[in-house]
Amino acid sequence: MLPLGRRCNLSGVSATDMLIELRSRLEEAGAALRSRELDPEAALALIEECAELAAQASAQVEEHSRAALEPLPDLPGQLPLPAA
């Protein structure tokens, strides 16, 4: 049976690592739910835990995407590139 109290500290973790952890947790959750060994309260807690992890992963991926789209700041001493 799945340890329900397991929480992940995902601060400082890359988006890729977070998505890998999410996939692993969802696979474990799916197996536990299919086994029908969980009582309804435990199943609900497991689903909520996975939803929380998915929300954290989504926020992390969105943050990385925004950072990739932002222009880099001008650094002191750099000359602008000529227009092509």
C-alpha cells in the first residue's frame, strides 16, 4: 500500500525533476486506486495530494516558461548589436 503521508519538498527543484516526480506519484496513485485496497478517505487524500503536486508542477513550468520568454537585461559595458 502507498504511504499517504509522504510529502515532497519541491522548492529549488527543476521543472523536469518536478514533472518526473509527478509522473511517478500519479503512477503510484493509479496503482493504489486500482488495487481497491484504500478506503474512501485514504483514496481522497491520495487524489488531493496528487492534485497539489500537479499544481506545484504547473506553477514551476509556467515560471520557467515566462523566464525563457523575458528578454535578458542589458549588462553594464555591453554595446548594443547593430540592426541587421
